Amino acid sequence: MPPPFTLVRLRESGDAFAHACRIAATSGAGTLVYVGRFDLAEFAVVLEPNEPLRTARRAFYAGMVALTDALRAYAPPMKAVTIDWPDAVRIDGGLVGGGRLGWAASAREDEPRPWLVFGAMTRTVAMTGEDAGIHPLASALEQEGFGEAGAVQVTESFARHLMLAFDAWQVDGFESVARDYLARLPRDRQTLQRIDENGDLLVRRIGSCRARRHGLVEALREPTWLDPETGGPRL
């Protein structure tokens, strides 16, 4: 791991996101929890934003930029790595995983919080034993030609790109992160998109004065990409 991170490794049956949330209050910023699995890249990092919770949640977008940049670093040429707002990651249209955000249940919107946790999971190998055509909307890195990009490589790449994303935020403001994130969403030439101060997505049709608001807090309550029964990305 790069110097700012402290690695906590769990056994294969562990839950990186849940464990990071449990230890976040005492472990401190930069703690990166990693689960050593063959079929999934699963990790979570503790953050300590110095701003009220209502704006600090925008760190989720930095995490998503870092996650997709980590995958793009290993992607074959012409492979599209995209995001379904707010949290699902697809490669050439196939769902491979996504990100999620956790915060203390007692957190108040107008007060700085001691911690947030950004967690991510990416399917590296399909373990169903079924033909890829049976689940045409799902995929894995191995199926997409990512070669030797396994859990360790994706986690290390994510850590490096997360540092770059937060550096860009510090130097150029959140707009630089928002711009990178929005560039990964499916494009609609008839609309304009921007991320509000509280993290909500605002979508406005060209020629209209009114924007449709998509609430980030509500969207993050249930990860769209996560199968609650298997604990992995949906098929």
C-alpha cells in the first residue's frame, strides 16, 4: 500500500465494509480493510473529512472516480468502464461491482463527522460455472480480458488513485472530482448534469429552467449493485 494507508487484512469470509465501519472510530483515516479472495476484489477505506456530513458525503464521488480509474489502468484498449449513478460499475455494459458509503448512525447533517467509510467490490472471476450468455448484464474482469488484474492489483491501484482524487480536490476544488465522475456516466446529449453541494445529482434538459434532483442519501441506503443474498455483485 502507498505510505498514507494502513492495511488490515481479513480472512476470505470477512466483510471489509462492515469491519471498516466497526473500527473506523478508533483506527483513523487511511485504514484500508482488505479481504483476500480469489473471485472478488473487496476493500474499504476509512476517511476523516473535516466538514459537515451533508457535504462530506461527496467523498463518495472521489471513491468512485478512484475505483473506475483503478480498473481503467488495467483495462484492455477500447473497454468502456462506466458508472450507473450513483454506485454501480460496468465494463462494456456488464455489471462488475460498485461502491458504497457508510457513516455513523448518530451523525448529524450540520456537524463534522469523525469518519466515513468508502467500500468497494469488483468481481474478478465469475464463479457460477455457467455460460456468460446466461447472465448478459453481468461480467467479471477475467471475462473482459483484464489478464492478471486480480484483487491485490485492483486494491493497490485504487489506493493510488484515491490519493490522486483527493489531491485534485484539494488543489482544484470538488468540481474537478465531479467533472471526472460525471464523465463516466452514460451520456445524454439533451441533458446537463451537475453535482450539488450536498452530493445530489441535478439533471436539467437543455432549454429547460428546472432541474430534476436525485438525492444521494436515499440512493446510498441500498447499493444497487449488491445482491443481499450472496453478498456479492448481482448477476
